[in-house]
Amino acid sequence: MSEKKLNIIQVAVPTPLRRKFDYLLSDVINPDHVLPGMRVLVPFGRTKKIAIVLGKTSETEIDIKKLRTISKILDKKPILPEDIIKLLNWVASYYHHPIGEVFQSALPVHYRKKESASEQGVTLWSLTDIAWQADWSQLKRAVRQRSILEQLKNTPEGLTKQQLASEQEGQWQAALKVLCEKNWVSSRTKEPRQKRNEGHTDSQIEMIKNQGLFLNHEQQSAVESLRQNKTVYFASLIDGITGSGKTEVYLSFIEEQLKNARQVLVLVPEIGLTPQLINRFEHRFSVKIQSLHSALNNTQRMKIWQQTANGEIRILIGTRSAVFTPMPELGAIIIDEEHDLSFKQQDGIRYSAKDIALVRAKNADIPIILGSATPSMESLYLCQRGKMAHLKLRQRAGNAKPPEVHLIDVRGQYLQHGMSRTLIDLIKQHLARENQVLLFQNRRGYSPVLLCNKCGWISHCHRCDAKLTYHRQRNHLRCHHCQIEQPLPMQCPECGHADLSQLGMGTERVEKVVREIFPEIDVVRIDRDTTQRKGALQSMLELARDGKQQILIGTQMLAKGHHFPNVTLVAILDIDQGLYSIDFRAPERLAQLIVQVSGRAGREEKKGQVALQTSHPEDEMLNTLLNQGYSGFADKALAERKELLLPPYAYQALIRAEANKIEKYQTFLEYCFQVLTQVKQLIETTDADADSDIQFLGPIPAPMEKKAGKFRGQLLIQTCQRKHLHQSLNSLIQTVEANKAAQRVRWSIDIDPQEIY
Ligand code: ADP
Ligand code: ZN
Ligand code: ZN
């Protein structure tokens, strides 16, 4: 007797549980119509949820009688292709994150919420035979209907609603409805464009709007190297100083991909840099190019996602989450400013879009290019090991000359609100030549500390281990960590003394000082406070780009990517903040910041100057950077990491816990520590080369233990072999998930943490 084969559908349900779920299929649904990547509606607890089909099976570990049935199939075709499903599975297992949440976060919001969002084609309206044969003169008084017919008459293949709307006015939608009802006009859904065939190059010429620049020698050899591996997995690092023409190299390589009928994915950091970049792309190519960034609304994002997934958009430029966009003809991935921290998501799924992109390229067997003037230690290490080609661009393209960098020793100098005499004189010289000056201060607000001169009271945030920043314009104190705001006290809350000092410099104060010293000069401050209004950043950047004899003041928003042709002097007012930090990555970050900020000086024909104010001019790292450049610094930093067995020579994971009481997170992390110690012993006894590979640091309080009223602690795991890290975490998760009592805290796992706080 043969038993009827069961149709069990495995799905990813958005829940914090780290597992897939099994459902049955009702008899009326043909199992062949249910494919991986389709959305289904499933009963879950007492509600229903939108889930994604992962696969089919005939076996389950669950008691068959307890299995529930899928309520509804939501899509006619999969919305996620196989390669993305595979990628997301990898993400869930690598980051030890619940698979349902991984799939959920990779989808545009409409797909997560709306059951009927999957219509992918466009609806076109056209005349029916009835209309063609009818006598239109009977419509003399139905002006709107007549007007619609006239418009449709010219386009037999049909028009979209948007196209109709562009010429119609008034109640035309009602008129269209009438025409449909009497069968004069009909609508149909045009299927999304089909995949183009390989080698289909008939419209090659049309893809290129403008030829690229004549590449210099270095650029040419970079492009040559890229060209040699343009259709297989191959990772390259373009390590090129600012202005060396990296973008020009990307463009040449993209051209090759377009000629091959391929799509290209370009990942960029989370900044307002995209418009400038997009303009350059659009100037060069006539294919459809779109950018996917955080300022878009859900409908816009959905549209771009669909048009990329159906192959209409050929170049997608996006921030980190764009790495999940389906691209059926993906031919290459480019990651610009690859060192940038924003490629790592710092909450929820703490993924690195860069690492995911590398996996995606490998899976798809296509090339991937990482570019930066200040490559990350991780990428340089990959180059050292021969896993990535190291392409160097050491000259500025065109006529631009590299800036001259020097330190201003502020010890013993009188500082006029944070600015030395030397710096002020330097600024005057540059302004006198009608050039712009950029002052960089990585701190918003007026002053970061308010101090009572009598009793020593300091403006602490009561919800965080942090000080409140004084914002002068809005005349209040604000915490930059929990955003709480308080009125400025008129007197010391402790002793009543009226003399409160504002200590330290924020950008707002720099602006005030600069206006006092240079009353006749135009000053533009660009930071998060001055650019909150939509479009404000864009218009301020334009102001700054066209300006002459101007002082620009900014936070790290200005350090990246932007191009100001008239800036000839860049100064960092205080680099000492970054010199001494407990984070082993702090020197790397500071070196990157210095080099990136310096890159803003003297592009084009004007030679630039960079001034760094410090009271530690003897600092070794600074001097290496100044004398041997970023690559000299990087060699040294890598050697140091190797010596100390730190990433990239070791792998780390951070377990973070958060609770309303210190004891709670401590108890949880102690428990994790015990579990992990046992796991470590087990691994070490079964695996010969695991001997003392697994190390723990902690549990310890987070560097900012109290934040927004919650207490936070952490436990770091470090290994030299990745598999040991993952084995340990897998066992830990299993044990913790089985122990309900242990889970009274919020906790998360951060694989390859970039910021250890
Ligand atoms: P990067 O991306 O490395 O900062 P870009 O590609 O933006 O460099 O180039 C910097 C500037 O140099 C741009 O204005 C660009 O137009 C110009 N440029 C790049 N390559 C060349 C070249 N081969 N000849 C002349 N100018 C170039
Ligand atoms: Zn006081
Ligand atoms: Zn706070």
C-alpha cells in the first residue's frame, strides 16, 4: 500500500525564531505552482503572516497532525530569484540571524505588508476594434472621452495611466472608465521585459552617450587588469588616492559590462554623494540608471526594485541594502569607498554589505571591484594573501597635484576658541587668493560640556553615560546618544552658582568664532543640524561648490566624496580626539579620516594644503602617515594587528545584551560565558587544531554602559579559525534558545563587529 506523498512547503516566516517553518498545501492547489521565492499567507499563532517559500519536501520533523495549511498563495511567479534565496540563506547562517527576518528585511516594504503587491508588468490602455470602427462624432459633447480617444489613436500599442495623465485633464479617469465599460478602450498588462540574450549587442552604440576621458597610464593598466577577468569571479581592489580617477576606471569597466548586455550594481556609502555620481554615470551612458537610497519612499523603492529585477534598470547605484536587489543579468559589482563604516549595518541584522557582495559575486561567478583611497585593513590583507588583485593609482588624474600636509603643534600657542594663530594666518592667506577653506570638526552643537566653575558639576545625561551638548541656536542641552533635550539651566543645578562654562568646540561654536574673526567672509556650516530639511544638503553643497572666498565648516559629512574645486586649505581643528582610544581600529579610522579630509583640498589645477592641529606632533602613527602615506601607515598597522592577533588575523563575534538592570545583563552574559566555556572544551577535545584557539574577553560593561536608560554589556569571542567561531555560536544559540529563563534580556550577535561598543 503506497502512502500518499505529502506536499510540505518550507517557508521563512518573519519572527525572531531561528528556524524554517513547515506547512501543508491544500488539495486544491497544484504543488507544481508553488515555487521558492513566492510569497504565501500562513496562519501563525493567532494571526496570519506573509512568508516566503523556501522549498518543498515530503518529510518533516513536526507531527503531521500539528502541521497547519497555507492560507493563500500570493504571487503568480517568484518575486525572489534562486540566487537571492541562496544568498539570504547564507546571510541567515553566517550572521546567526533568524531566517524569516533576513528574508523580510531584503524585501521592499510593500512586499512585506501588502498581499497584492506583486503585479510586475505595466498596465497599458488602448483602443478596441469597436472604437476603431465607431463613429466618434457621436461623442461631440463628451469632450474628455473624445480627447482620450484622440490620444490613444496615435499609439496603437497602448499608453500607461501616467502617459495619459500627462495630456488629459479634469475628470478624465471617469471618462476612461466609461470608455472601458462600453468596450471602446481595453487594458492589458504588459509582461516585464524578458531577459536579454548573451552577446546581444545590437544597441551597443546607443548605450554610450559620451566617450570616456583618455585614461592615463595607471588607469589604463587597471582597466586592462580588470578586463582580463571580466566574466568570472575575480576580486580587485582599486587603491587610488583621491582624484586619481577611480571613478573613471569604474566607468570604463562598466562600459564593457553594458556591451556584454550585463547589469551592474554599484554600492556607495550612505551619504549625499549619489547625485554627483549619478550625474557622471548619466553623462556617460544612455542606459537606464537608478539610485536606491534612504530618501526614497516605499513606492519609489518598490518600483526601482521591480525595474531592476526585470532587467529594465541596467545600472543600480545604491546604499548597503541594495546588495539584495535581484538582478537577472548581473555582470559586475562595484563598491566605492569600500572602507566606509556605513556598509556595516549597526542594528537588527548586523550585516556587512561588502562581505555579502563578495559572496554574491562568487556565487554568480562575476567580478567585483572595491575602491578606496584608504582601503580597509581587511581588504589589504586579502590582497596580501593573493585573494584580491591590488591595483594602485598613485597619481592624481589630469593636472591636479596632491596636497601638502603639515601638523600645527598647538602646545604653548594661544588658542582663540580652538584656533591657533598659525591656522588663522594660514586661512587668511588662502582667502586672500580668493580660495575656499574647509574647517573640519567632528562634533555638532556649540560645546560638548557645560561645567560649573564653583562645584565642578557637569551636564550629564541622566539616561546615558554621556554628557549633554549645548546647542546655542536652539538654546538647549541635548544628548547625542538618546536625543533627549533639556532647557539650558540658568544656574548650577547642584550649588546654584550662576557661572557656568561652555567647554570644548562643536561646529556651531566654530561657526560663531569664524564669523567673529572673519566678519566679511561668507561662512557655510554643513552638519546634521543645518541639513535636516529635505534638499537642504543638496543646496548647501551646491552653494559650497560654486563659492569663492568662503569658509566651509563641517563634520564628517563633508569628509567624504564631495568635490569642491575651490577649496585649497583643509584643516582638522582637533585630531587628538582620535589618537587615544580603546578601540583597536581607532588609528585606522583616524588615518582614513585625515586622508579623506585631505582629499578635499586642491583638486583641479589648484594645489592644496592640509593643516592638522594637535598637541601630540610626535605621535608615531601620525608621522608614519605623513611621511609614508596611507600605505606606509597600513603596512605598519597590519604588522601590529598580526603581532597582537587582532582582525583581520583573527575573527571576532560580539554578544551584546541589554536590560533595565545591570545584574540582568550580567547574569545573562555570565550564563553565555559558562555555556561557551563548555563548548570550547568540547571543541578542543574533539578537534586537534583547536587548541586554545577560542578566546573570550568579558563579560564586561559596554564602553557606554548606560544608554537611553538601558544597561548594556558585552562578551567578545575571538578565534583564528572561522569554523570555531561559528561552532561556538551555534551551540550557544541552541542552548540559550532552549532556556526561556535566560532570555529575559535583549541580546544580539554581531559577527565581525566594526565598532566594539
Ligand atoms: P576618484 O574617483 O579617484 O576620486 P575621479 O574619477 O573622480 O577620481 O577623477 C578625479 C578628477 O579627475 C575628475 O574631475 C575627473 O574628471 C578627472 N579625471 C579622471 N581621469 C582623468 C583622465 N584620464 N584625464 C583627465 N582627467 C581625468
Ligand atoms: Zn555648581
Ligand atoms: Zn542620553
